[in-house]
Amino acid sequence: MKAEAVQENVTGFGVVLGATHPERLVEWYRAALEPLGARWEGHMLAVGESIIGFDARDDVAEKAAEPGRHLINILVRDLRATEQHLGSLGVTWVRPVEEMGGGWLVCTVADPVGNHLQFLQAAQGD
């Protein structure tokens, strides 16, 4: 199969978060992301062209053992507005808003079980 055909076959990307009590994650993610434009669709959260799903699991710990191992990245147009919204929810900040270089801004928060969620704003003009 040619590389072109394989690339055209990919239509989206998603992540499923497993938790002992996924309803806590659903509530938190909806509160954090729906005001920023995410949409709840049945049993998952649509974030742009991607999805975040939630699954009840009995083979995971109550808290993430290595929360920095996987970063869920969310691109936003206005990171300062995102920071204000997340701050109003009382989130746990892992990394406050800072410039990464080249005009990019980044911040990282922890969800209720310790997974890291990173927000990025592209440099103006990107």
C-alpha cells in the first residue's frame, strides 16, 4: 500500500481515560472543556476533530502512577481566557502559563485522578 493511501485513511484521533470512577472524570472534563467549545456526544467529549472517552476500569489505580507519561494536548485560540476559566474551577496547576519559545504559550493542569492535560496556544500567525 502506498504511503499516500495510508495517510488518507486516518480520519481522527481519540483517547480513552480509564478510571475506577469515570463519572468524576466526565464531570470534570465537561466543566473544564465544554465552555471552551468541546461538545458532549453520547458518551464521549468531542474536542475539535478528536474525542476523549471515559471507561470504568478495575485494573487501574485510583490515582495515575506516572501522570506525566502521557499528556493530553488541547490547542486553544486564547490561553489567557482558558487560564481564567480553569482557575475559576480551582484546578491543580502543574505548569502555569508560560512561553515555550517562538511565541507559543503552554500550561498544564491535573485532572481529578492526576492525569496531565496540557493547553497550548500557537504563536500569532501560525
